[in-house]
Amino acid sequence: MFRPQDDFTYLMPVHFGGGKFDPETLVTQRATGLSITYETERDLLENYIPEGFELLAPEVQVAFNKFTEINWMHGGQYNLINVAAPVRFHGKKDELDGAYTLVVWENKTAPILGGREQTGIPKIYADIEDLHIVRPNFATTVSYEGNTFLNMNFEAAGPVTGRDLDALKSQFLSMNTLGWRYIPKVGAPGADLSQFVLYPQGMEVETAELGKGSLKWTEMTPMQNPAQYYIVNSLAALPIKRVTQAVMVEGRAILRAMGARVIE
């Protein structure tokens, strides 16, 4: 009969096997990223920040990434949209700054499953267009079953060089991504597992461009997006006061998936 091995890590369905756990495992991939950060209303944004965290700035960070040459997918690729806010975690044992993940959309199943179960990142599915490029303009759209709920646009103003590029490289090299790993009870309200997780990752930026960025959230009805409409509409209700940063980067992303840990 099947018996899990103590030094293995598994995803469902467990009985087909897993892999030996190695805390030094690195997920590597080529990355093209467009990040747009905007100021919003603090009181509204704090509705989505759990107790135990402090919102450091009333900002929403929305990032598109196209990942290619992914080692664990044997050269595969996928796109994502990451939505986060800058926070400080105040725990009994841990205190650290990072980006609290509000939601991540991805357009393939495999990275969604591992990210949710192993590292507590709230990943869900959407159709995410590759960047449409007519230089200096870049654009992408995010939709579900034909219903677009996010548009992102970027007009490049020129490459970042010298000390500014060095500062940007430092900003992206090491990032504390924070998630809430929540597994509901079966047949009852509440959680069987509820814990905050630190997922360390970063990007070795090679080139970068600053520019003008804009984005638009479009509210959804339950018929348009039955499992996600309330998420989209919550984000759409956060006013975009002003864009504080818009940047396009290319380089190599490094994710320390097996180096993630519970923070408390």
C-alpha cells in the first residue's frame, strides 16, 4: 500500500508520488515584467490587510510578468498578474517588511497549485495576454471567459542607466513576498490551517525602462466571472489617485520555493 515518505514533499493527488524535499531548490526563469504602482485610499485598502500587519503606504502594486525558460517546467512558460501592498508584519517571533499578496492571477494550472498549497500565495486563474508592443507603447489585458477586467498600458520614456539602474537592481534583487495560507475545514466553517508565509524571491534585473503607466479595473457581474467577481470589484473600488511608479524590466527571476517558511 502507498505510504508517504517523511523526506518528500507532495501535491494532491499524493498517492502518485512526490519529490525529495530540498530547501536549497531554486526556481529560475527568464522574466519580462511591467510594474505599475498607484496611490489609493488607506482606509479602503486596509480592509484587505489582515490583523498582525501594518500597511506601510496606501499603495497598490500591480505587476505583469511573462516567465519563460522555466527550469521546473522544463522550458515552459506562463503569464501572471500580481497585486500586492507594502506592509510590515508584527508577529510574536517575526517582524519584517514585505509585499502582502492580495491576489495573483496566472494562466496555467501547474504554478497555481504549487503556489497555493506549498507557499500560501492566493493564486487563481485568468486569461492573460502577452504584451502587445508598438514601441514605445506596451499593453496587456486580463480576462475570464471573454470578459476583460484589467487593462494595463505603459509608454516607455527611455532606458534606466548608471546609478539609477543600480538602485533599481537592488530594489528587485531581494523581495519578501508574504501570503496567507488558508485551508478551510471540510463540512464545517472555519479553517483547518491558517498561517502567514514568507516566500523569498527576487530578480536579477538586466535592463529597465521607466515611463508613464496606467491601468483600468472593470467591475464584473456574477454571470461574467462567478468565482472571482467580488475580488475584481473590491480592487476596482479602490480609487487610483495617482501612479507613483511605472517600470518595465527584463532579467532572470529566482524563486526560493522550498525556502518559504511560516512566520508567526
